[in-house]
Amino acid sequence: MIISRVRLHTLLSLGALALIAIYLTQACTHLAAARLLPLAFALAGVYVLCHLARGLRLFLLLYDGRVRLRDVLLAHLRAAGVSSLIPFKIGELYRIAVLDGLIRDPARALLTVWIERAYDMLFVTAGLVLLMLRAGPAQAAPYAWFFVGAVTFLVLSFVLFLVLPENVNALKRYLILRHNSTAALRALRAVHTLHGHLRTAAKLWRYRWATMLWLTLGIWLGELAILYAVVGLAGGGPGLALDIFHTITLRSSPWNDPATVLAAAPPGVDAAAIVATYRVATVDALALIAGVLLLLPLVARLRPSPPSLMEQAR
């Protein structure tokens, strides 16, 4: 049963890799004809470096003397590749599951991903505001929802991880001194458990925060450089940058018609080539790496095990 399950997973992984390879072959053929293939590969190298920096940031958040940098980097690349193909960042749930498998602590895995996204949101929000200001009210209006959501997420993170941990003790004291019913004891246990998680989150938030900020700044400077290289190639402006960034990065939805993605593209621009350049350099490069990393352990488990000493003696 275990062998058949491994074989099923191997076949599914091979199927996913085959689909990615077919798309990459078509996209690379198109890019070669448009003389954009070297640029796509160069930008893919920058993007992979950005994700190695993300893996290092994750390692610093998870480090407890037991996790290894290599394991964290591989886990990040697997999770990021799968997540990049799932729309609206639902793939973050898979990322939490991968981290839980690495550290065996679901609460800490969830908090770690949350704090990673909080650091990202600081710079994404700042970059988006600059793009919206340059694009003008008409082109920026469709993205106001993200700005409101990002600010709400950051305020909520600040309250949960920095304000509440300092004040939960007062609530516990109030429950102990004023109430002695069974319900109050249950509430006290729940508050105590919540306080433990919040204290963990507060430590993660404050841990090497300057290093985290500089790492995150470097990551997003690299990713925005990729975006602006593609936008400059198309001869577009901030409106085009917003279109690509919103559809492929924020919504994590790369399966759109190029004409829809590049609504702000100048006339005469090969929209399909521009989208293919950005996708090959970002989503597809990451998905290909993740597919290979997911497949290798499965293939290793399918290899016949070497004969034991007793079998050799026979």
C-alpha cells in the first residue's frame, strides 16, 4: 500500500513536471523568436537569489539549534513553488503544512508565515503606494482594496504581536481575582494558551528585526527590479507595472490571457511575450525547482533497497 501510494505521488509529480515543461518549451520558443530568452534566464537568476534570501530569512525565524539551513532552504523552495501556482495566496496553507512538517509545531509554523508576510507587507505596501501615486487615480483605483487590506493586516499584526502580549497578564489577573467558576477557569486556560502563542510571536517579531528588515528590503528591491525590467522592455509605465504585479504577484494567478493582464500595455506591444518573460523568470522557474525537489525523494524511495547481510550470505 505504501509503495503504491509513493508511485501515485511520483506519477502526479511527473505529470505536473511534464505540464510545466510543455509550457516552458512553448514559452521559451516564443521568447527565443522574440530574442527575449537570455533576458528571461537572467531575470530568473535574480528571482532565485531573492528566494534564497527568503529562505535565509525563514531560517533566522525558525532557528532553534535543531533546524538546518539546507532543510529550511529546500522546504521554502518547495512551498514557494507550489504556492506560486495557487491563486489568491491560498498556497500559504501548504506552506504552513510544510513548515509544520519541518519543526513539528503547527502554531509556530502559522505564526512564522504570518510574520514573514507582515515584513513583506511593509515593503509591498510602500511600493504599491509609489506605483499608485505615479499611475494616477484612474489606474490606481482598482487596487485600493489591496492597500486597505494590507494596512488592516499590518495594524492587526502590530496589535496582536506587540500590544496584546503586554496586556494579557492584566486580563489573567482579573479572571483569577474576580471569578472562580468553572467557566472562568476554562477562560483562564484559553487566555493562558493564547498568551503563550502571542509571546512566541512577539519574540519572533522582535528577533533580529533589523536583519529581517534589511533582508526583506533586498528581496523586494530584487523583485521590483525584475518587474521594472519587463515593464521597460514593453515601453510601459506605472499602469502596466500595476497590471503585472497585481495579477501575477498579488493574486498569484498566472493563468490569465495576456491581453487581460496587460490592459495598460502600449499599442503594438507583444503582450504574450512580455507576460511569458515575466512568468518564465518568476512563477515558472520557481515551479520547476519545486517540482524537481518534490520528485527527487519519491524517486529515491522507489529504488530497490540493497540486500541485507543475511540475504547476501544466502
